[in-house]
Amino acid sequence: MTELTGMVQQGASVQESLPLQQGMITVLFEKNFRSVRPALLNLNRQYQEIIHTSFCAQMEGELGIEIILVRGENFRIRSLERELMGRRGVRSVRLTLIPS
């Protein structure tokens, strides 16, 4: 039991010491998919610990753009990126990390 506790504590300390990344995620989406904006807002709530701010603009034509500024652990940022890519109506997701 103590061996398991030690492994869990060691795993927690390794996770705490991971370097934080920062950057932005640019999302192009189709405005005519009514489910896209609510899905993006839901993801903003799910990942609020790494999202610094987000900005959404309606472009001419059928596209909208959302720019999300992120700061956090790499695996959480990549997880958000994958979630965005999997959304119906999302045309493009681009992650740009800024070196610390």
C-alpha cells in the first residue's frame, strides 16, 4: 500500500513540475452549423484553467474565427486542440506555441 502511495505522490510531483506552455489556437468554423458556437463555449468552460482569453469574430461569408490564448501544461493544450479538431463544422485548427 505504501509503495502505491509513493508512486501516486511521485506522479503528482512530476506532473506539478511540468513546464507551462503558452500560445494560441486559431479556429476557423462554418457559421451555418448552429452547434459550433455552443460547442466552442462548452469547451471554453471545460478548459477554463488553461484558457486565458478567447476572441470570436464573424467573417464575411460562411466562416467565423475564434482565437484562443492558452497557458498551461502541454498535454492539456493538446487535448483542447484535439477536441476542437473533432467538432463538426470546424474547418481548421492551428496551434501556435510560444517558446518560454
